[in-house]
Amino acid sequence: MELRRSTAALDDLGALLPAFAGLYIRMIRECGLDGTGFVGDAHQRLVAFFAGELRRGAMAFYLVKAGDEVVASAGVFINDGRTNQILRDRVATIAGVFVEPSYRHRGIARTLTQSAIAWARVQGCASIRLSASKDAEPLYRSLGFEDGRELVLKL
């Protein structure tokens, strides 16, 4: 299996962004974060968003391929939007960590997450946030993630 990071030119990544977007949507579903569902063009919106974040250097994504098939992914984003304009510390979010069920329990999610952490460190981030499925919590805790101050109110 091959781990590939988004260091290629954006034009070269065009074929990989749709695969990442597809796995990203699957991760959202698996974590139960999809609420009442997705908008009809969710996949296209994600591809456009990811392309923009890559262009401005605010994102990296990682894919694992088995042959020609993408079997796992992870993304890491710099949170420099509206909510982080007054803070000195840069914060990242890891998202889209997804491994096809038949490839799980092989250390792939750990390797992807460690790669995303390393990228955030190089970018000068002081902390990293993520949302985890119940099954993935032990992995993230073993990497040093701790419970944060986020609470959720479903309306």
C-alpha cells in the first residue's frame, strides 16, 4: 500500500480530490454527523472547497491506495477563518479520517493521523481538533488527544 500526501501540483491532484471527498462523506456518515442528510451536490462542493484550501496552503490530505483503489484518507485544515482571527495560536482540524472496513486494524488510520499531526506542527499549529467515532476514540487518545471543552446541543 502507498501513502500519498497532497504535495503534487493541484492540477495533478484533480483526480484524487473526488476520491477524498467520497471518503470524507463516508466518514461523516459513520460518525453520525450527517444530521438530516447532505445537499444534492455535496460531493462537488467538497471537491471545490478542498481545491481552494489546497491552493491557499491551508490544507493537506493523505490517501492510501491498494493498487488503483483509494482505501483510506485523512485531511488536515488550518482554522484561520472568522472564529480564529483574534488568537495568536494557529489551530488545525483533522477530518476525513476514513479507512475502508476491509483494511482496518492495520495501523493505517494511525499512520494517516500521525502524518496530519506532523503537517500541522510544521505549519506552526499549537493544537489540533477532531471529531471521532466511538470506535476511533482509543486510537486518538493513544496519540495524545484529550477531551476538550466542546459541547453539542442538537436542535
